[in-house]
Amino acid sequence: MIKENDIYKVTGLDYTSEGIGLAKVDDFPIFINNLIIGEEAEIKITKVKRKFALGKIIRFTKMSEDRITPIVPETIHLGGCQFTQLSYEKEVEYKLSKVNRALRVIGGLDYEVETIHAAKSPYFYRNKTVLPFDKRKSGKVYTGLYRHNTHEIIAMDKTHLDDELASDVVREIRNLLEEYDYKIYDEKSHKGFFRKVMVRVSYYLREVMVVLITKDEYIPKIDAFCSDLVAKCPYITTISQNINPLRTNVILGKKEKVLYGPGVINEKLHDLKFSLSSKSFFQVNTAQAEVLYDRAITLAELSKSDVVLDAYSGTGTIALLASKKAKEVIGVEIVKEAVEDAKENAKQNNVKNVKFFKDDAGAFLTREINNYNFDVVIVDPPRKGLSGEFINSLLKTLPPKIMYVSCDPATLARDLKVLTNKYQIEHIECVDMFPRTAHVETIVLLTSKN
Ligand code: SAH
């Protein structure tokens, strides 16, 4: 039996779905941060659970040739950003093999994916940053990311994933918080003003949104604070205050006030313009999102006579891009704000052949499938994949083409196992949307066997 504090010599065999190193002792899985496949290390067991244990590296006995020095050294303490110490080429190779393994093992499919679109720049790509604040006894304010498996913030001047313009803004905010001597929110006592900051940067248009997340609504001298911030960072387009008075890990509260500017920023995807509010969903890696959308729409070979369903449509990105090639596009999405944004985006871009509905994708398809004759169904579900109801409706009515955009290879493989009873796989490829993390996007074109 494995016990806490036991010492073992192990070999890195794989990574967990969050990118933590995986080794085994007598077939029992041990999760070890910072262990790369092929590396050997002496480890100490720190926690034992029913199905796995956690371990910590004491010393390496064999290091991998694929190991690199992380560009932001503090990232070695994080969980879920495992790949900062693995060469980017190996990361991309690993992701492709992970997708292929899921298709084979979970999906029982005989298909080998060969293409993965690697990112041109695997760092500083995130267009949305959320960072918690903390303050030292000396009065120094710091931001950073949480240490692996803890709530302790590791102070970082900049992170390795966030757009560097956002890191510049956060640096100025920290300086000003010190200057104004504001109290920083403390989780334990539930006291203090400033909890977190969210910064959104539009990748192409370089507009910047700052959202100051505070516990209380009244913050003394907040207007002067905002003027000083804009004087230091003139490229800030808008500042909002989001009030989150609850004891919670949820980032944003319900109430929000615009303190400066229009409360939204604009982004461009090809020749379409999107307005983003603080709460709208937008893919965090704009450059790779374009690659993903382009490939999905190109592979779907839409024609001017096609009626297309964009299920799980978010703020309408895929639907609006597809609208130019199709006769009509119907978007369905469950979040009300996202649907409102999607409608507004259609209006702004003068797109007339799309309609958006707020509904559960499965319920919508079951109800409406006989009212529309969908030629192509595009799906982009969250990690849990398609609902049983959605798949059943597809299998009953058999729209000729399905384009499945997935952010989770395991649920994709599970869904493909069922869909391939009536559909055949024409093509699969991957896009690395989230470099330096364990996540990967996959797109699959299916055609009906009928
Ligand atoms: N295609 C969009 C959004 C993809 S993210 C884009 O690329 O920007 C997945 C979306 O599915 C989210 O917007 C989420 O709110 C939505 N969603 C989650 N569950 C849903 C359901 N049951 N029915 C419809 N939409 C759902």
C-alpha cells in the first residue's frame, strides 16, 4: 500500500488531462508536477486518494532532452501549465498522439490524424487575463497565478500566456493601488476593496478593457484612480467596476458600472467586427481561433444553397463567418448575454441571413429539425461534448454534413463512436489553440452514409 511520505523511483509515462506528469507504482497512478515523459525521478508521496496519489519530485535521476528553461521561471510552480518546461515541438507532437489515442481507445475508430496546426507564437497569446491581487506587509501589491493545488498566489511581474500589453496595464494598476494605499481583498477575513483585475486586449485592434473587480461598490477616489491609470496607459479604451460582494471563487459579480469609455472593446476577425463586453465569451487565442474557424468553414465546403445550423454558437463567430458562404445560418446558444451579443454583432456587420436563438442545443434541434432542412450542422460544444438528445436528433434526421469542433478529445471520441453508426469520417485535423497547456482543439468533418 502506498502511504504519504513514501519515497519511490518512478518514470514519467504520460500526462493527465490537465498536463500533470503521470507515473505508476505497482500500477497505481501517481500525479507529479513537472515530470516529463521519459524522465526518471525520486519522488515523495504527498497525498493518497482512492484512485491516485500525488507525489513531489525530490531529485531527477534522468532528465529529458526535451526539457527547456521556462521563459517565465515562476511557471514551474503552477499546475496546468505543465508544458512550459517541454519544448513546443514535443508538446504539439504529444497533443496529436493524445487525440489519436482517444479516437482509437475511446472511439474504437481506425483513423490516424496527421495534421495539427501549431501556433506561430506559443506565448503571450491570451486576449483575456484575470489575476488576483495580494499585498505584503511592506505595502507592496502583487499579482500572479496560484501555486499548484493551493490558493497561494505566486507573485509574477508578467505571465507567460497573457498578452504583454495586459501585463503592462496590470503593472501600472499595482503601482497605483500602492500609491492610493487601497486595501486589498483578503479571502479569509472577507475584507478589503480590490479582489481581482480582468484585462481584455483586442489582438488586432489593440483596444484595452480593464475590469476592476471589487468587494464593495463604494471605493474612495475611484475616479481619480481611473484618470491616473488612463494617463499612464493612454491605450486603455474602457474601464468598468464589477462588484462581487460574495464569499466565492466565482470571478465576476452581477453588478457592473462603467467608469470610463464605452464599456465594450472591438475586435476584428477577417473583415467582421465584434464588440465584446466583459462577460461575453470570445476565444482567448485570436490568431489560432481564426485558423480554427477558417479550417472548419473551408472543410465544410458550404455552398450558397446551404441552410446551416451553428449549435453552441456563443457570440456568433462561426455563424457570422459562415453566413457569407451559405444561404442561411441559424445559431443556437444557451447563454442569454451571448445570444444578445451575437444578434448585435450580426446587426453591426449588416449580416441579414443569420438568426440566433437562446435555447439548449438538443432541445432546439429536436423541436425544430422538421421546420428547417439543415444541409450542414456545425457543433462547437463545451468540454462535456454533445448531449444524448442532440445526437439522437441528428441520427433520426441525418443532415448530410456535420462539422464537429471539439475542445476535448475524450468526449469527441465518445460522440464519434455513436455518430459513425450513420456517418463516415471524411477528415480530422487539430488546432493548437492553447499552447503551453494540455488542451487541444479538433475538427472533424462527417458525411451521412445514406
Ligand atoms: N462557437 C463559439 C462558442 C463555443 S464555446 C465560439 O467559437 O466563440 C461553447 C458554447 O456553448 C458556449 O458559448 C456555451 O455557453 C454554449 N453552451 C453550453 N451548453 C449549451 C447547451 N446545452 N446548449 C446550447 N449552448 C450551450
